[in-house]
Amino acid sequence: MPHTVSNPENSLNKFQRYRIRKSAKGMKLLRIWVPDPHAPGFREETRRQAALLRGMPEEIESLEFIEAVADREG
């Protein structure tokens, strides 16, 4: 059986190689936890929070931002 020289990249899986390439391009992996929209009580909690914001400056600012981004994308 012929002897082959070990290449360190051969021992890495495709996700590890992908992360290395992204890191070399100055990117950083970021993992975050987000609310699960399928979790019990999610809908009620979002409605509760939306009601708290209704008519406040933060709501208006957020909606204007969303509209501006949507206009740029469309």
C-alpha cells in the first residue's frame, strides 16, 4: 500500500473548512438564540409587546425603517 502524505485539510470536515475560509475573509461566526415562533405563548407575548409599543416613537421609527428597507429591496 503506498504511503500518502497527510494533508491537514483532508482531516477537516466541510463546515470546518467553510469556517476557516470565512474567517480568512474577516468574517466572524455569531450564534444567537431567538424566540421560537412555535413555542406556546409566543403569539400572545408578541401581541402584548406590540400593544405596549403602539403609538410610541419607537414603533414609528421601526416601521419607517422597515418601509425604507423594503422599498430598497423591491
